[in-house]
Amino acid sequence: MEHGTLWGHGAYLGPDYSAQYLHRLAEISRDTLARIRFSQSYATLLSGPAFGIAEEVRRDLKMNRYEPATRKC
């Protein structure tokens, strides 16, 4: 089996599992927040609340959690 970006080859040799994982993580995170805050799935939200949820998930996933003093995340 060829592993795509898992071994540093991009998607030339197989599926890009890292991109697929990040996409799925964002979908699950949006839906989870929508269910917690609005008691409905992300897909059924109006555009305003959906935009807010999507932005929060985007900021959370892009947040740099590295601590230079401890050299840990």
C-alpha cells in the first residue's frame, strides 16, 4: 500500500491522509459545536450562526499551541 503524505511524497503515490483527516476533523468540530450551542446539526444552521461556528473552528485548528519555554505544545 502506498501512503501519500504520510511518507512525504505528497499525493503522488496514494491518498492524502493528512488532508483528509484535517477536513474530517473540521466537519466533526463544526457539527459538535452546533449541537452543543444550537441543538441542531451544522448543516441545518442559518448562515449567521454557521459562519460563527466555522470561524471558531478555523481559529481553534490554526492556533499555535507551542510553548518555547517548555518546548511542548
